[in-house]
Amino acid sequence: MFVAEDKTPGAQASQSFYIRREISPGVTQHRFFRGSNWDQHWPKGTPQHAVFLQMRDHGVYSLVEVKQAQTSVVGSSDGSAVFNPVANLNQWPPNSLLINFGFFVHYPYLFKASEDGMPLNAFGKGYPIGENSATPNFLPVSKGYSDLYQRRTMTDGTYATVGPSLHLPLTTPHPKHHERNLLKGRFSYFAEDAEGNRLPCPIFRSMQQLDSSLNNLVSLSQSPSTGEITATPLIPNSTLSIKCELEGFQNLTKKVLPHPDGTFTLATSGLAHFAPFIRTVWAHVPGSLSHVNEPNERNAVTQHPDGTLLSHTYTSRRRDGLQVNQQRELLIEGARFLGRSFDEVEQGKAYGLDGGPSILQAYLDGDRNLSVLSNGGLESVEQEYPLQVGKLHIREVSTVMVVRSGML
């Protein structure tokens, strides 16, 4: 059942700024969309207004409250390094909230074994960062971030290593340009010159041109009636098809973004590892936290003393995302919105999870119907609701947090 709290005449559920959804006994979603004129609908003095102030325009904050939370960390059911968490719903118990969990190696050829090591090449693809109970295969946490990662143990005894802890704000100094590849530059994502200007990436323009070309090919290959991609050859008289190309780019999180009119395009975040600027060494470390000062889609959980778990996701275009300390302020306001105090959360019980295109927040009900509540990497300002995201467009991950309410 959906309960739309936006009472504006003519407003549609997909355009509502605030929606409260009772998903099941003990599980409730609160969805905030900071669209145009949000403050006219939720003016100063309303609880929603205080939450919206911690967001940016076009962002969506999905806050899911699970009372008497029973938690577990799960890996692939067939032993593979990464898996699509919604491809085989039979692996999950009914009435479960599914949340992507820890960091992992998704682009092995673009990562180093450590900040001073060699490129990983094919080794380690899909390996989680830090020890976890789901698999014996993992990469150790970089020494540059070992103080920020921590083993998180679930109620059933399973565990995984994730970070950073968000109980306190992160101290993130801005080092000089020649220090950004040293330890003091561990929170520096981009390289800079002596004047503090970011250094342009010479291949970024070609990646933009590739985006444009792919979208043109997709539009030419869509069925006029269904919007489905056909198997039209990419090049006349060749064996390559648009479908083949799309499957390859989906491995690089080149997600297909559906639109309300039945058409879809490729999300521009797909080749996100080709940034417009040259990155530091730290950006190439598996499990890197060099992104904490950059805008990004964010993911976190907070576990409260009464057994309630809050799942927090923030999705947006990447440039409209939040820095980690801004995310923390949103978590504080989200807890306050529910009548809770962030101060009650014990040390180590508020922590970040893998964000960006990895974000998945979905609920599997008692009849095994899946609702995708939040999904990263769509690069959309439309933020339709409910999300129309196909199973094949969910990013493969290494671990999933399964949360069930003890009230069922």
C-alpha cells in the first residue's frame, strides 16, 4: 500500500516530494524527492523541510525503517565472486529487505593491489575488500584506510568488513598538489596542479562521444511499439548487434535508464571510471575512500539500541550527490524525523556501504514480488516512483545485507 503525503491537487505519486509507504509489519519506507518548488509543499517548520535542507536539488533520499531487525550478510549462492542479487529471488527468504553491502573490485584492470602495488589485471575481480563470512577470497583493506574499515557482525553471526564509520565526522584535510599521492592525500580523488586546478583527462571527450553514439544507435534500434532493443546489426553485414554491445557495457555499469513513455537511454554514468580529470593513486586502490570529499550517490545503515535498523540511500546524478560528511548530516536528520536521536547509536553501528551505481535497496514480499526502492547509477533528474528498473540492469555485487523484521 502506498500512502502519498503530498496532498497537492493533481499531484501524481511519481511526482510526490514525500511518500510514506507501509511495506509490511515492522518495515516502512520514507521517500524524499527534492524536486522543483519542494519548499512550497513542505515549508519551514514541517519535519520534512528539515530533511530536505540536507539534500540537493533532484536528489532522492530513501529511508527504510526495520523494527526488531534480524540481519545477515550473504554472498553468491553458487560460489561466484559477484552475482546479481535480484536474478534468482529464490535464494532469499520472503519479507526481506535487500541492501548491497561492502566494497569490491569491479574494474580489476583499473585498480592496483595497493597504493604502491602493481595493477590487479584480471586477478581479484569481484573480490570483496576485507574479511567476510561469505567467501574466503578477499583483498585486504589498504593501510591507508585501515583505521576507517571495521568488521560488522550481523545478528546471525555472519560478518563483513565495511566503512567508513559515520558516528563522528571525517577529518579530511586538503593536501598540497605534490602531497596528494602520499598518505595525507588519501581523501583526494583528483590530481591538481600547483594552483589547485584539476588536471583534465585527455580521453574524457572521446568517452562522451561514445556515449552520444551509443544513445543514437539505441534510439535507431528501438521497436516503435514496445521500445525494446532489436537485434539489428551494429554495422551492416556484421554479426555485432545492439543487444550484444549493451550486454558488454552493462558489465561496466552502463545501465539502461527507462522513461515513462516506454523509451530508454543509456545512463551517462556507465563509464564513470573515465572521469573528466586525472585521478590520484588513491582513487585506484580497491576499497578507496578517496571519494569522500566528492559528490556521489551514498548508502549507509544505522543500527539503534532498540533493535531498529535504518537503511539510508541517496540517489541522484553524480554531480548532485553528497560528500560523506553531508551524508552524515542527512542521517542525523533522518533519525530525527523518525523521532530518534543519532546520538543513541553506539560506536561502530553507523557506517557507510558501497554507493554509486552499486546501490540497491529492494524489498521481497511474502509472495516473492520484488519492489526496487532505490537504485544507483541511473543519472536521472526524473526519479520516477515506483522505479521501473529491470532485473538485468541491477549491478552485480559481492555481498548483500538481508534484513527482516521480527514483527512478522
